[in-house]
Amino acid sequence: MIRFHPLALSFALALLAAGASAADDTPLRETLGAEEFHAMGLHKLDGEELARLEAWLARRDATATEATAQHAPPSDFGRRQSAPAREEQTLRMVGTFRGWRGEGDIFEFENGQRWQVRNTPAYVAPRASHAPTVTISPGSLGSWLMRVEGHPIRARVNRVD
């Protein structure tokens, strides 16, 4: 019985899944080299066995690709199907800022975005600010933080539009 290193077999199977065949003149044989190809026992597979192996690998890869796509994390700015990745943004608020009452207050910005305060205690601004500049930046564990220029406190927010 021929024994081979499991990583070598995994590599060969991955190449087969990518569409390579184990025939003597294939990229798999060229990639592995004749000695490794033979040592792994791939030369013993007939055409039908190779076809079955390739079909199985293709099904497995399709299932893995589908599962990955279904569980892929969003790469947007605060909300799926919106702006780019989690990058800090500077925005101008519409109207006058007087603080927030806590959970649920929604702020609108000149670019059309709307952000809602979440899990943050109420804050009463010592002075009102008309159309202040606001920075929305990534926080920990996927959260977002809003800081209004000239005010010392930040609020956790979620994008709602």
C-alpha cells in the first residue's frame, strides 16, 4: 500500500477541483511533478474515477461557495446596500442640534443619510448648534459612534435609511 502525506493529497484534490485532470499531460501532473503525482497514487485512477472525483469536488466547492456567500459579512457603511466599507465620515446635520433624548432619536444629514441613536443615555446640549458638522466613525463590535462638533459626548448610532 502506498502512503502519502495528507497535505499533498489535499493539494492535489484542490487542483482537481479547480478543473485539472490527472492525465499524464495535465497541469496537475505538471504542478505536482511525475514523482509526487505517482507517490500520491493519482496515476491509478482511470478516466471514470477521475471524472467522479472531479464532479464530487465541484459539488463540494459549489456548496462551500454558496455557504460563504450566504454568511458573508456586510462591507458597507453602517447598513447593507449603502455606502462603502466602515470608514469615518464627516457630515453636516440638517437643522439645529440640541442633544438627544436617548434611544430612538433620528438625525438627518445634508447628504440624505439618517442615523438613529441607540443604547446611549440622553444628552442635553448646553448650547444649540445650527447645522453642525458631525463625525460618524466605526466603533467596536460593528457599532457606529456619532460626535457632534463642539460637544464632548458621543452617541452610538445605526444608519436607518
